[in-house]
Amino acid sequence: MSFFAFLRANAPFLLVGVLLTFCSSFGQTFFISVFAGEIRAEFGLSHGDWGAVYSIGTLASAAVMVWAGGLTDRFRVRSVGPAVLGCLVLACVGMALTPNVALLTVAVFGLRFFGQGMSILISTVAMARWFVRSRGKALSVSMVGIEMGQAFLPMIFVAAMGALSWRSLWLVCALIVAAILPLLWPLLRLERTPQSIAAGPQGMGMGGREWRRPDMLRHYLYWLLIPALLGPAAFGTALFFHQVHLAETKGWEHLNLVTLFPVFTAAAIVSVFTSGFVIDRIGTARMMPLYQLPMAAGFVVFGLTDTLGGAAVALGLMGLSQGMNSTVPNAFWAEFYGTRHMGAIRALAQAVMVMGTAIGPALTGVLIDMGVPFEDQLTGIAVYFVLAAICTGIGIARAKPTLPRPSEA
């Protein structure tokens, strides 16, 4: 089946994933950080203070994710999806109306949990379960939503700040999510059962087993993967979180830097679709140790350049890794651990990544407050990515021989 035929045949199911990942944008760091300057000014927060507020809300969301992610194994997407987006609307309203730092932290928690956390989780679990042979392509298509959000929402909302206050803009966010809910509802009433699953048991993981979360925690592979799970989340988040500070230290206008984000998105989209096809052909084992290396190169370039052209190259390299980060790990969990308990397993991995998004801004924010500009931290971050890739390669090399033969489904 050609790609366009695949799109036509599965458009309603794929659109569910696209809408959910797009809505997650309002809980993503690349969007929330657009308002960092206004929030810090209104509440009198330093870079480190704002990083701490963000980290507390994010860590709380990661903790709740460990429990809540299992709900996707007990309830259908048609039930969980609308509830999550409804709560995301309330979180956007809460962000608009927050009167103090304490409630600001609660609002950040809501945005991170229902946006960056649960919206992405529901989308990836649905795609992994609804598709088997075309899982890579399905995941790649579903991630178009977040890539579009990352490309255009920051640019649109930075420009809109000239006409509306930051609080009014969060009310606009609530209206956008509320408008998407009626589109999503009828699509979620559909259910897709892959022929391979209808005809037999769901796809198995390592050792021909359907892995549960306790089994995963007792296995060496998960622990060797943790540095790779943390890296893109922690330091990709830190880059966008400190975008205002980075622009200031580089001597660039913030809007000029934001206008380069479509370069990141274009590279990510190319990478998303390319990696989706490659996953369906060769699996994830060979891709997992390598997909973060372009991001390492991007951080090196960002640290060394003083020009917007160099920044564009850096963002392009980082976008390549970010695109693969949207598909390769998500397909990896299904391939190596099976799909029956994927909600609980993916939720734990998602919690680690969410925790990374808390650690990155907090750590780099403290270093900024100590007099270490973010641009001076970037080469060290690149070294971290290389070490994480080595750990992943060691774990995959040991675990790959235990995978069952690919299903003919």
C-alpha cells in the first residue's frame, strides 16, 4: 500500500493522533516558554525561580503520570481522550487567571500533565495498538500535530503579544482546545482493530512475552535507556525554555530567533516520516543508539555560533533528532515489550521524560543564576548525548537477540 493510500484508508484514526498531539503543544515547553519574560516580570521571578516553579509543576505531573498512564490499558481512548482535553481547557484558563506563584505552579502542573503528558501518551498508545505493520508510519503521521504546533504557535503568539496581554492569550489557547473537542469526539467513537490482532494474540516483546511494568523494572535494558530518555527531554526543553535568555546573550532579537523555529520543525517533519518508514522496514534496534547524535552536533553548533544562520543549522540538526525521538522510542516500547500493557510501560517512560523536562530548565536556570550563560553549557550537554547513545547501544546489543521473529501480520 502506498503512503497516500495508507492515509486515505486510515484518515479518521490518524486524525485522532494528529489532533491530540497538536493540543499537547499548549503544555509543551516550546510554547509555555514564550511567556517566560512576562511571567517572570509580573511575579518578580529570577531565571532560577521560574525554573523552580516550572520544575515543581512538571515533577508533580511526572509522578501522577506513573499512575494515570495505566488508565489507557483499562479504558478506551474514546473515554480518556475527551476527559484529558477538557481538563487541558481548564488548565489554560487557570494559567490565564492565576493570581500568585503558588497557583501558577498548579497551572503549570495542569498544562504539563494534561498537555505534554497525557495527550501525547493517549496518541502514541492508540497508534501503537491500532496499527501493527504500519506502526512506524502511523506514529510519524500522528506527530505532525506537535510539529505544526512547534513551527507556528510560538511565532503567532509572540507576534500577538503586541496586541493582547499574556493572560488574554492563554484564554485564546483554552478556546482553541475547546474548539477541537467537537472535532475529536466523533472520531474517537471509531475503533480500529489490526487484522493481526483480530486473528490472534497481540504482538509479543522480548522472549516472546507481554511485559508488565514490574518485569521491565527488573530488567537491565530499561535502566540503560534512562540517560537517553532524559536527554532530549531535559536539554531540548532547556533550550526552548531559555530561548529569551539565549537570544539576549547572543545579541539577537527574540522574534528573529523564533522565526527560525520552522527550520527545526521542517527537519523534524522530514525525520519523522523518514524514520517511520525505516521503522516499518528494519525495526527500532539499529536506530535507538544513533538517533540522538544529530542533537549532540546541534548543541555544539549552537554553542559556537554567533549568527542566526548558524542557529538555523543547529536547529535543523536538533530537529532531525527530535523527529526521530517522536517515533523511534514510541515504536521501541511496542517492539521490545509488547502492546498489551503498553499504557503502563509507556507511562513510566513518559514520566521519566517529563521528569527530564523538569530537571533541564531547573539545572540550567541555576547555572545561569550562578553566572554561567546557557550558551556556555551547550558543549557539555552534547557530551551527555554521546554518552547516552553509548549506554543505549550496549543495552540494545544484549537485548536484541531475544526478540521474536517479526509478525507476518
